[in-house]
Amino acid sequence: MSYAHEIEEALKDGFLRRTLDKFAVEYRAGRDRVFAEVDERALIQRIADVKDDAARRMEELYEKFRVEAEKRGAVVHRAKDAAEAREIIAAIAKENDVHKIVKSKSMTAEEIGLNAHIEAAGIEVNETDLGEWIVQLRHERPSHMVMPAIHLSRGQVADEFEKATGRAQDHEDVHKLVKTARAELRPKFLAADMGISGANFLIAETGSLAIVTNEGNGRLVNTLPRVHVALAGLDKLIPTLDDALSALQVLPRNATGQRLTSYVTFIDGATACAKSPTGRKILHIVLLDNGRADLARDPLFSQIYRCVRCGACANVCPVFRLVGGHRMGHVYVGAIGLVLTYLYHDRAAAKKLCQNCVGCGACKDVCSGGIDLPRLIQEIRARFAKEDGEPVASRLARYAMRKRPTFHRLLKFMRFAQKPFAGKDGFVRHLPMALFGKQGFKSLPALAKKSFRELWETRDSWLAARDSSPRATNQKHLTVKIALFAGCALDFSLPHQLVAAMKVFAHFGVEVEFPMEQTCCGLPLVTLGEKETALDVARQNIAAFVGEYDAIVTLCASCASHLRHWYKDTLGAEAEAFSAKVIDFSSFVHDMLGLTEKDFTRLDWKVAYHASCHLCRALGVKEAPRALISAAAHYTPTPEEESCCGFGGSWSFKFPEISKELMHKKLDNACSGDATHLALDCPGCTIQLRGGADREKRKIQVVHVAEVLAASLEAGGAK
Amino acid sequence: MEKTATDLFIARAEAAAAQVHAVPDEAAAAKEVEAIRAEKGADGGAHGERALPSGVGVVRAAKGIAQTGTCIVVTDDEALRLETMLPEVSVILLNSADILPDLPSAAPFLRAEQTQGRASYVSFITGPSRTADIERVSAIGVHGPLELHIVLIGGRP
Ligand code: SF4
Ligand code: SF4
């Protein structure tokens, strides 16, 4: 089955869709509740700092851990790769005459393909974590790190249990199925000679293991059999007990919305064991390298060591929510799964998987270690693009965009070429939908008759058309000078939104300049893996904005975050002054101008809000747009305002089915109340949602926050 | 009114599905344990091949953690450890004076346990065993106890 086909199949899996939809919403609520009690950001920062430090000192921590653990009777092994780890464990089994093994959850064991290897040696292996046991019975991979069987219904589980036990099972009552598992696995625990577990933390200071579980199987695995093998990656090493306890304030909260899991077990060496011939537990700790030590020195990718395998990056991922873990992961699932697949497991699989990411940033926002996952995924895509040589799109983009006049001439030519097809309402109307194929789920925007840069020349006429003389009562006149950064989509496709912003600026006396040499921000080039050209256009923009401005304002959240973060991160000092001045429209009006409801006339519009990924997460702007909407109209909160609309630039053309579903869900939510308008701060989202609302004949109007404000001022002026 | 560590402990332990029995002193605690044993039945054979002292496992916690409703039990001893794992009903005695505010404040205790020149096994127990692995339905009681009773000594006046 082709990958595209697999995705289509997943989207048709009604059970999976309902389960993951429900989970996405409930997970968010549960997570928010338990994080409200602690300082989330500080705890995440602490994990980041501790793990970054541990990655740098990996060898030192390993030595310390080994010495301390061996002092207390454990045997520590270091395996350079998966094969060596499998051999070490098989040898331990052999030398201790082991016939039966019970296992608790270990993602590292999945990573090295342990079960198949041990079973081949004639040893019986039983998974004991309920979800792992279910997928083992079905000969499947886990579809989630924390909930391995989330893709299965209770009926499917009951069928599997009937096969395994030879007895009829209740197909409705989950609690009875859980009882079956308890009864079925209990004798296996008692009969096993060896237990294999993972470990969540390897604490160097005392050579101890910390193991986090809920079901209680983990403790039986490491207590009942005479031999215990703990398998963990070198990345699990951390310096102190304090570090582990601090991280434990985040891990369960992020994984399952619990304050703490039912059990956290600290094993420090080989304790007394009745079944063992020596009277002490035979404890082996196998530390897996498998590329980790090298990666710890990578300036960009070493941050993956901050991962505590909480699974949150999958839980909030809009693509995971739609297609499930088997298509949004490999051994590991979700954003971290994409990265680890590339680094460790299967490059061919990673190439497909990494295309999936829409770049919404939701994963980064919740990650226990604050890993910049979208950035890593983007980098992997760029590397693949480079290896593949030049796709036509990249070559074209590079040719067209290196020189601004060429690029803008090209856009004008396209406007001419689309003429016979463009409708009056700004959508491409007259092309048969068949030509769009799967893209037909939204109407595509036409290029505007006049770009903003052309309209700019005649601004005196359209700005003067309305009464802008300051009114004595409520009008501020501010001495602020800004430069406007348009961005391609607004400049050429949605100039009326910039016109609305200009009216707001004029009303409050803000002095505006529009440097003509500005060009594309470069974000689409980065997405295509065209870093060199992206740097070229960045330099052109910096040069275009050398004037004395209080701020560089843009109505495009994507441009804003790219100009602010990527420019500074990539060009350093060269971009610092420029990046520092960049601000999004809503923050500028709300925070810098300080405008409030006193400055606006309240419209009778009921306005729902879509928080664009690049605004609410990349820039962390949450309050300003909502406050402005409340000031100028009636803000109508709707569910999941911060979830992605599915645009993602050229991504929506690669994954039209997923993009469509995200858009559809977004519009469902926005239309769930009595909103008349849906406001947002990003032209990408506008194109997606306006096009979708048009195609689906929704009653809601999609507008920029600037348009809400302009309409309010207009209404006030007419009073 | 500000919540005391004990109040918070009780609320959080109950949120994790533990049943908290607040008693004034040791004598009352012993009575409470007997009452639980009597009610839950003390049949030793309910748990498979391995004989257990009773169908109700009883251990004593060294510390508690208020913020999470957790009992910290030193379970170096294997038989004692199994008391917290195999029976369907688990009882933990905890002195309210031993309740610490949060996880980080347990570090000195844990460090002392782990630096005595011998191996150790310390269990943090928060509620009964649980799973949500089938359709995310929360089910209490998987491989560990189905019920967790905390007898909190000096818990409330
Ligand atoms: S950026 Fe968004 S789409 Fe991409 S992996 Fe993260 S959550 Fe998923
Ligand atoms: S990458 Fe972050 S969010 Fe994802 S599993 Fe690891 S720690 Fe959790």
C-alpha cells in the first residue's frame, strides 16, 4: 500500500478518528488542570538545562553511574549498537538458564527489536503492560508511546483475549477485560526466571534506576523473577536525585495528566531475593549507545536528549490526531518519533514521515524538555531536499526570488494569466474543479487586481476618502513611526487587509512607511530547503528597512515569526536590530499603541477567533488579538481556538486529505456558536479558512483582526 | 483558610482514588486495620501460588508527599514489597508528621536511603494500580492492588 493510500485509509477509520478526537480535547483539559498547580515553564526549563548538561557530560555520568551501581551489586554493560545489546541480553539469559521472561514497557527494547531475537533462542517472552500485551498478541507495533493500543476498540481487544485464553470474553465491559489480563498474566509473573524493564532515569550520583508505571506490572517484573535486566539509552543518565524528582513533576502531568503515576520505583543495586541462588537479585543494567554519544555532540540535534518520552508531542499533534501513530511514527510516535526515525531507525521511512508535519509548533509548546521539534523536522527535510538534488519547485523559487524585481514581475504575469478564471469575489472561479483534483476542498484565492505596493502610490486618495480628522473626544494622536512589512500573500492576494490596517494607523495618526525594496520574508524557501536563497532575501529585507522606525509591523504572523526568530538565529548580529523591531499587527495596536475599548465603537458582529500557530505559539501572542476583538466587537469564544487550520504553506498541497480534515474541524468549531465572523492574524490561515468557508458554503465571514478594527472605526465615524 | 499539608495530602490521595482513613493515634490505627481486614476478608489463598500472610497487605510508609498524595515506602525487603503488590487490597499506615510538601523535598530522604552502603528499593505509591490502555477507559486495579487504603495517623483532630 502506498503511503498516501495508507493515510487515506486511516482517515476513513471512524473508530480511530473518534478516539483520537476525543483524546485530543480531553488530554488538553487534563493537562491544563494539573499544570496550573506548578510553574510549568520553570520546570520545563529545568529539564532542558539538566539534560543539556547531562548530554555534555555523558561519559563522566556514565562512569559515575557504573561505579556506584556496581558498588551496590549491579552489573553494568554498555552496548554500542542494537545488535550488541541484543547479544548481551541473550547471553545473560543463557548464563542464568532462563526459559521464561516477563517484560514491562521499554521503548528501548522496541528500538533494538529485542523480543524477536530472544524468542528465536527458544525463550518465551511475555509483555505485561496491558497495551503492550495487546499489541504483542496482535503482532503489531505500539501506536503510541504511553498508550500502545489506543488504535484498538474494546471489541478488537476482546477478540484477541478470546484467542489467547480460549474463553469467551465480554465485548463491552472494559473492566472485565482488564480483569482477564490480571488473571492471565499473574501466573506468568510467578513462573518467570527473568524480568526485563526499561528505566526512566539513570541517576548517576547513586547508580540508581527510577521506573515510572501505573499498572504495577513493572514492579512485579523487577521483583518476582530472580534476574532483572534494565535496558535504557545513555540519554537517560542524569546527575542527581533532585534532578529526577524535579523532572517527575512534569513527566506524568504531561504524559497522562496525572500528578504522579501510581508507582515510581527507585532501585539502587541488588537487594535480597529469595529465589536467587546467591540470595541476592541478579541485576544487570544495559546502557545502549546506538549513536547517542555521537549525537550528544551535535550542535542542533543534541537537544533530543531532553526527551523524557512523555508522548505529549503526539497528543497535541493535529496530524497524529487524524491519522494515528502508525502513520505518524515508526518505533517512536509523534514529533519525536519523526526525528528519532531519521536519526536511528529508518531513513526511508523518515523521509515520508517528515513530510507530514504541518509545522504548527504545538509539540514544541508542550514538550517536557522544550525541544524545538518543528525546527528539527524542518532541518531533516532540508537535508533530504539537498540529498535529492533540486526539485523543480526549488529551482524555480530560487531563480524567481533571488532578485526581487524578477519575482514581482512574475507575480504580475500570473495575475494576467489568471484573468479569464478569476471571479469578482477574489476566488479563482472558472477553472473546472477536476483540474484541482484533491485540492478542490477549498476555493483558491485569486491574485488581486492591484497589489498593495501599487495601491500604496494612491493611498492619499483612498485614505482621505473617509473622515479622518481627529475627533476631540476619544481620538488619540500618537507620534509613532513604523515601517509596514507586507509579505507576499497580503501584498498580492489580500491587499484589502493591509488597506484596513492603514485606515487604523491613519485614524490614530501613526506615521507609516512602506519600503519598496522589501520582498518575500523567505519562509517558503526555508520550507523547500533553499537556505542560501532564503539568506539572500533576508539580507535584501534587512537592507530595505534601515530607516529610523519605532517598529516594523506586519499583518502576517508567519512572516513575523520568521523575521523575528529565523533571521536572528541564522544571521546573528547582522539581523539583531531588524528582528528586534518586528511586531505583529495585534501586538502593535494593543501593546505599543495601548488602544482599548475606549478607542473603538462596538460593532454588533459576533467574532470567533482563530489563533494562528505562528502567532499563539511561535510568537506567544495570545491576549492582544482577543482584547482588540472584545474592544471593537463581541468576542465569541469557540472550542480549540489554538488548533491548527491545516494550511502549512505548500504542505497543504502535499497532504490535501489531512489539510481538508483540519480545516473542516476548524470551521465546525468556529461555527459551533452564533459567530458571524471569524477573525485571525495570518494570510495563510485566511486563504485556508476563507477558501474552505466558501467551498463549504459556511455562513461565517473570515476577516483579519485589522478589518474588525477598521470596520469599528468606520462605524464610529459614521455616527 | 490556607490548607495544611495534611489536608492537601488527603485531597490529593483521594483524587488518585486512594481511600484515606484519618485516625488520632496508633491504637486507633491498629483497630482501623483490623476493621479493613475483617471487611475485605483475610483469605490467604486468593492470589495464586504464592502464599501470603493475608489477602490484605499492610505496610508502613516512611514519608508522605502532600502535593501528589503519595506514600513513600521503603521496600528493600522482598516479602514486604510483595505485600504492596500481590494482594487485591493494600493498606499503608502513614504518620501525618511525616508528610513532606512536594516531590523535590523528598530528595534528602531518598539520598539517605541510597547512601547507606547497601542496596535499596524505595516505592512511591500514589493510589491503586490503574490503566487506561483499552479505549482510554480508566480502570482501577490491574496487576497491583485494586484498592489502596491509607490509614493516616494524627491526620485530623
Ligand atoms: S509541528 Fe505540529 S504537525 Fe508538526 S509534528 Fe509538531 S505538532 Fe505535529
Ligand atoms: S519530545 Fe518532548 S513531548 Fe515528545 S515525548 Fe519527548 S519529552 Fe515528550
